[in-house]
Amino acid sequence: MSGTAVVEKKERVSVPFDYNKYLRPNKLPHIWCPGCGHGIVLKAMLRAIDKTGFSKDEICMISGIGCSSRTPGYVDFNTMHTLHGRALSFATGVKFANPRLKVIVVTGDGDALAIGGNHFIHTCRRNIDMTVVVMTNATYGMTGGQYSPTSPLETVATTSRYGNIEPPFDTCEMAKAAGASFVARGTAYHTLELEKTLHDAIMHKGTSVVDVIDACPTYFGRANKFKSTTHLMDVVEKDGTVNVKQADKLPPEKLEGKFLRGLLHKVDRPEYCEQYENLVMEKAKAK
Amino acid sequence: MAERKKKLLQGNDACVEGALYAGCRFYAGYPITPSTEIAEGMSVRLPKLGGKFIQMEDEIASIAAAIGASLTGLKSLTATSGPGLSLKQECIGYACLTEVPLVIVNVMRGGPSTGYPTGPSQSDLMAAKWGAHGDHPAISLAPQSVQEILTETVRAFNLAERFRTPVMVLYDEIVGHMREPITLPLPGELEVIDRAKAACRPEEYFPYDDRYEVAPLAPFGAGYRFHVTGLNHKQDGFPTNDSNIIRANNERIMNKIENHKDEICLNEAIDLDDAEIAVVAIGSTARSARYAVKEARAAGIKAGLLRPITMWPFPDKAVKELGSRVKAIIVPELNLGQMVHEVERCSKKAQVTGIHRVDGEPITPAQILEAIRKHK
Ligand SMILES: Cc1ncc(C[n+]2csc(CCOP(=O)(O)OP(=O)(O)O)c2C)c(N)n1
Ligand code: SF4
Ligand SMILES: [Mg+2]
């Protein structure tokens, strides 16, 4: 080992992050399989939340149903594990009823985009202040690996043994088109970048959507003949994505079939709860 | 003392008055005939009171939002009719198991499916009780007049808060759309119940504390950080596979209603003391029955009326007692036979006959009188 390498290593050492500050340690171990990306996303999220400065009492984390949606059970906030597809509707009620709460929705690609697709677009349209973290593993992990609305064409799942013929959604394009005022993408592979993206999303006022590409080695990985979790992450998350800042410098052929990472869309748009207070309540009281 | 205000109101407007009187400060809904006036009324009134109104993208989202709002401590309402009720069922089960107070209004129209949107019906009686998968508790109140819609809506909120459970106000299109002069109650005149507040320290708080039959529910954001899930859970709110806990909790959410039936069941009895023929009816049908009973009495027939104001839990006790001493019970209802089976179940002795109508027209006093005469 060379001297410089040692110095580099030393400089990198920092105080280890105390995840237990935000976890409910007696609710562990979690249900996730070894190699599942959901845990990496959770860790990045906790580091991001720590940097936002919000107290645990202020945060309300809400999910639907799925492996990803088990997240709230492990964290020490006001937490709600709701019904498949409906997390955003419950969250809208919580946020609108008590706008002082910082609402974070944790959902899966099936939860948010299939059964919950209508709630997804309407939440974005309202631009109600909440952060929506979609864990996109291109499958229904919880029910055993069926194809989802983000499964790429021709991939194999327990319900697409001959290859998927349904074109997948681009979650970010849809969120943007529906009116979300902050849209970004990250992956479980780029965990530090993800932490920053999640932080910025939580600090944003309005609906912020973060599509997080993470892997389900158990179902998507095995069915599609990936040799290992790292192989799956390398292909889908590392090589399958490009940071939006580097994308400008790359020729179009290098971007083909790749998802862009980082902040993809941010606009200032009136937030729902504020509009209600400033316009509806004011006018109603004056009448 | 201040004067009570008199108003000429439609049933659905009275529901708005009742909800606001009870302290409702959150409404989420999706328009559907014949319940839409409730949403319209709430959208005008709530923002004046600092309350929240939102029109969601469908009925599922509406009830889900109302449950979420209730968890922050606001008394919450959603209103709908037939097709919307079908959509709300999964969330009704969720509110039952998570024990979140909530009021659901179902203004009944003809079904199944889109059915007869503007026609009156009483065909959701069984849906009100059984409409959600799994065993779950049900409370439904069945007002018959505009004034009673107001008072029963207040009572629905009280029961929801008292028992931490969804409560349905169930009335047919006729009662929902008819206009009657009513008296608005003064503040303090009707009892208003709020959910029990958590008094312990946050570290000691359990959302389903098993020392209580109905545990206090702390609002989200007040320092009591707890977990809510639609999975079978322990007293701390977290999922469990422990079969003893699952059984005990499933039984408790049923028993907390079952054990307090006397407190929940409310009936009106008309001319029943010496009756030989009884009519059991709710809502607009009870109004026709009242008239028929009066006519029968005038003709010298000993007829009477039992009107369940609480539809669920069903007034087993009152019907059993009645069934043991009258010759016949007539059950007119705007469906093809729902309440009649409940009456049959409770009254083993008396002969039970149904009058059923599903053509979108009300059951007339003449129809009921004819049936009474047949049994004379
Ligand atoms: C109404 C309803 N339909 C179906 C299911 C079964 N179900 C549970 S989780 C799930 C899919 C979850 O997929 P996703 O949201 O992508 O989460 P993941 O498990 O992949 O993290 C399904 C179909 C359900 N619980 N409720
Ligand atoms: S099945 Fe897939 S998504 Fe679910 S925990 Fe396992 S790896 Fe994760
Ligand atoms: Mg998934």
C-alpha cells in the first residue's frame, strides 16, 4: 500500500453517521432481502433528513403497500403504512389538515404508478408540499416478482415469462408533465448523490418527486439472469444512468436507453396548502 | 337565552349543519348524485371556520384523505352514494382496523352499478354493514327527516370519536333531497363528544393501549410518534404474527361496539304498546309507515311502528321483544329484501312479511296499509 493511499483514506474518515438516532432499533431486523436496494435508499434518506434539521416530531412518513412501503415501520417519526396505491391520498389529508407537518411519502413503482397512478398525477398537479420517493425496482417485489409499470420491454417476470410487451413509464417525465415542481432521479448505487438529491427535495416547497432506481436482486435480478446484486447494480444503476450535468457533454448515442440522474426539473409554482389559506380562506372569511 | 334559528333546508344541507355543529373541520369528497350538496355546502362553510375542504380525484382518495386528516386530530367527513361507497370499502376496513374516527355519509340511490342515480333506494343496508372484506365493526345511523339528519350527523361524530371507528349516516334520496323547516340547535344544546386525549408521556404512549377498550388517540405532530398500519398489530401499533394478539385485537374491535349496543341503538316506537301488527321501517319508508299505522288505528286495527334510528348494530333486543308479542311484522323497504331478514332472525314467533320496491318510486302508505289489513 502506498503512502498517499493511506493519507487519502485518513482524510475520508469522518464521524460515522448515527442511524439509530432515526431508527426504531427494536423493530429491526427489517424484512428486506440481502442485496435489496431499499435499505440503501433508507440510509441515504436518513442522512438527508438529518441535514434538513427537521425534528422527528415534525416529520410524517407515509407509505402504501410493498417491500419499499415497509420503510416507515423502521423509522422514529409519525408513521403510517396505508393501503396499496393510496399513500399519496392519505398523505394529502395529513398535510392539508396540518401543514406544519413535513410529509415524506415512500412508495414503490407498483404502488405509485400502477394502482396509485391516478393519485400520483393529481398530487403532482396540486403541487401540495410533500416529498414522494418512488423506489423503482421494475418489479412487484412483495408479491413475488411480477412485471410493473417500470419493467423494461422484454424483461422477464413471473407474469411475463415470454418477455414484457408493455412499454414502461418514465416516472420523472410523468411527474413533470403532471405539474410536480421538483423532479429528480437518483439510484441506490450513487448513494451520496442520492442523499443530496433527497435533501434538496425535502427542502423544496411543493410536490417534489424523486425517482430512485434500486434493485430487486431476488426477483428482477434472478429472473433476468444477473449474476449477482453487484452485477445488477452495475448494469441498471451505474451504466444505465448518466448524471444530467454530464449528459450535455455526451453525444446522443451515448445517452440512448439511459436514464438521467440529478435534478431534472424545478419551478416555482404556488403550493396547494398556501393557496387554500391565502385565497380560499381569505375570500370565504371576507364574504 | 338566544333564539334558535329556524331554516327551510334540504336533508343534505342539514347534514352540513350537523357536521359543523359536531366540530367537523375536514371534508374530502368526490361529487356524486344524490349526495353532492353535502360537498358543495362544506366547500362554502369550512373555509370560513378555518376548516379544510378538498375535492379529491375519486372516492378512494377522498376517504383516505379524511382518515389522514383525522389522524392529525381533525374531525373528518366524506360523503357519497352507491358507486362511491363501493370504492370506499377497502379504506373503511382500514379505518376500522386502525381505529380512526371518521364519518361517512351514504345517500342511497338505486343500484346495483350506476343504477338509478336520481331514484330513492334503501338497497345499501347490507353494504353498510358488510361492505369491506374481513370481519369489521359497523355503526350506521338512519335518519328519516331533515331535522333528524342534523341530529344524527352530530351523533355519528360522537360515536366515531367515542369508539374510534368509522360511522355511517345512511339515508335515502328522498330524505336527502326533501326540504323541511328545521330548528338549528344552539351551541351546547346537543352533546358533542371529542376523542379521548393522550395524557401520558410520549415514551409511555401506545396507540392501541390494551389497558383500554378504546385507547386515547394522540394527533400526529403532537410529540407522540407512533405507527399506524392496516396489518394486524400489537398495542404499540406495529405488525405482529402473534396469533393470540391477532385474535384478541380482532375480537376487541368488534366487542367495543357489541358491548355498547344499548348506548348506540336508538329506536322510535309508535303505538306499539297494545299492537297486534307491527311495521318495522327506516328513512322515507318509515314516514309512509307512520301514516299507514295512523290510518289503520283509525280503522280500528291495532297497528304500530318500530323505527330503528340506529340501523347497525341492528336493534335485536327491541325486535325480539316485539316479535314475541305481536301477530305479524311487516317490513317495507326500498330493496328486494334486506332488513326483512334481520327482522326474521330476531323474531321467531311473529309472522314476518316484506314489502319491497325497486322501481325508483317510494313505498306508499296505501301499500303498507293494505298489508296491515291482510294480517288483521
Ligand atoms: C388492493 C391491493 N391489490 C394488490 C395487493 C398485493 N400487493 C401487495 S404489494 C404489491 C406490489 C408492490 O410493488 P411495489 O409497489 O413496486 O413495491 P416493491 O415490493 O417492489 O418494493 C401488490 C400487488 C394489495 N396489497 N392490495
Ligand atoms: S423481494 Fe426484492 S424488493 Fe422485496 S425485499 Fe427482496 S429484494 Fe427487496
Ligand atoms: Mg417495485
